[in-house]
Amino acid sequence: MSKEKNQSPVAGIVKDTLIIFAITLVAGLVLGFVYELTKEPIEIQKMQKQADACAEVFKEADESGNLKEVLPLHFEEVEVNGLAQNAVAKEYPDIKASVTEVYEARTEDDKLYGYVIAVETKEGYGGVLRFYMGITMDGILKGISILEIHETPGLGMRAPEVLVPQFRNVTGPEFTVTKSGKTNDTEIDAITSATITSKAVTRGVNYGMKYFEELKEGGIQ
């Protein structure tokens, strides 16, 4: 009989195990190498996307409705202020929202111009809604930018085109949704047949505006 046929079952299992181990080891090393190779470019891309989203909320619309940068800014992430967050939650206990990120918006000479506040609300018709909002130090809401949305196509998904423009260069500090046509800057025209989405975004903006007020009252200069 050949040597292979005389091989014991245990030896065969050990051999197969070693082969699988070797394949797994090599695959792991390759994946680790690829990860290290791509980690930095991915991180840079993520940071650039983040910076672009922050900059967008401070842009202004021209006569054609195109957004343009009017003031060069750079952004520095800071910790979410727990005391401010708690104060807002007490003020608006019925709003299912939270502040998840905060960035200081600074001018070229490093003067604090305002804040980018990331708000996450669970009041959307399709679930979670996330957006950035940019507020200057004198309390002007320069704009918002929706980061995540899962609403109904053709209805709530129209939030970027219908709701977002209404939140440019307004002061609030609190906004309400109307279905009969806005009469002032604190009223937001609801998306037709998407009142839930309209209220979710508006209430989330109110949450963010209140958070900003709490920061100011806490001594932010």
C-alpha cells in the first residue's frame, strides 16, 4: 500500500488544520497590510468630507440660489457640553433629539465666528435624521445641511430642497411648522404630505438652537 493510504486519520486532520491555519494567517497579514495602506487616505477623505459639510452651513445663496463661501473658516471639533445637553433635554423633554458633535468655526485670524452643531433626531417618519447647523456667535442660523435621512421618496426625502433653504440666515430662536404659508422667518413651510418630516427637522433645529443658547449662557466667549 502507498504511504498516503497508510497515513492515520489523525495525521490527516493535523495536516488539514495546518493548511487552513497557514491560509488564514496569510489572508490576515494581507488584510492587515491593505488596511494600513488605505487607513490614512480613508481618514483624510473622511476629514475632508466633514470639513466640507461644516463649511456648507456657513455659505450663503446668491441670486441664482447657488451657495458660495463668503468667509474662509476652519473647524475644530470640541466635546459636546454635557451640562448644555442636559439643560436642553429638560427644556424640550418631548423632543427625541440629541447633539452628537460640535465644531468651533474660526476665522483665518483664529477668532471664534460660531459653531457647527450636529443634531440627531429620531422623530423622522423613516427613523433617524441627522444634520449640521451653523450658528454665528450673534445667534444667526446661517444654514443647515442634512447628513442622514431615510424618509419617503418624493415626500419627506424632499427635505433638502424644501426645508433646508428656509433655514438660511434666520434668527429664531425657535421655529414652528405651518401648512398655510409662512408669514415670517420663524415659520417653516411644511413639505406637502410630509408634515412629520417637516416637524422632525424643525424641532431638531430648535433643539440645536437651544443648545447654542446654553453654551452662550455658560460663559462661551
